[in-house]
Amino acid sequence: MLCIRPALQSEFAAITDVWEASVRATHDFLSADDLCALRPQILNTWLPAVQVTVCTDRKGVILGYSGVADNKLEMLFVTPAARGRGVGRALLMYAVAHMAVCLVDVNEQNKHALGFYQHFGFTVFGRSPVDAQGRAYPLLHMRRKPCSLVV
């Protein structure tokens, strides 16, 4: 049984570990240097800037998490061991239902993530040639309708 709940700030280090394990398993286009540079940003800047929700097992072990700002899913990562067990789906559906999420950016090279979001009704409406840090990792901008943006 999965449990979805708000994250505690005291869990951010463990959540960053989930991020790193997930990225190592799914983002083969990122270098080791990229991971080293991103890890402190995730922990110290990005997690505190979003509403973080975790998905845990019945023992309280964090299997995945999402981060939402306004109507946008800024991050969704699942541990490699929990992939294919409904964790990503549970986090996404919670964000859509409870936080009105209708936007997400996906690394163009991450075909699995692209397919995942398309499966749940997101469509590509734009593309950026670089990521938010200005690196040459193109982003696909996706939207799920209906999308009523909160201002």
C-alpha cells in the first residue's frame, strides 16, 4: 500500500538521494559532473522552492517524490526499485487532483518520461533548446487539458 503525503524539510536529504538514484537510472545523457553540480542545487535551492509530496511504502520508506509550483510539476522522481509499481502514477494523479497540475517540462532525451506524461494526457506545446540552467539539454514543454492557471 502506498501513502502520499507532504514531505518534511527534515526529509530533504533522503529525497535528494531518491533524485540521484532515479537520475542515474534514467538520465544517461547527464554526466557525472552534471550530477555533482545539480545535487546541492536540488537539496538547497529547488526542494525548498516547491511544494514537495512523497510517496512511501507502509514502512515509511520514500519511494518517490514530486515537487509542484503553481500549476507546474517541477520534478517527479521514483527510486529505481519502485519503478513500474504505480509510484509515479500516484504522485502525478495526486498533483493533478490536489494541486491543479497541468504543466510539466521533460528532457527531450528522456523518452520514458515523455511517454509517461503522454499516457496521462499531456501533450507537447513547445520546446526549449536548453534546460533551465542554460545547458544543451532540450526541454519539451507539456500541457494537460483542462489547464486553468492559478495566478
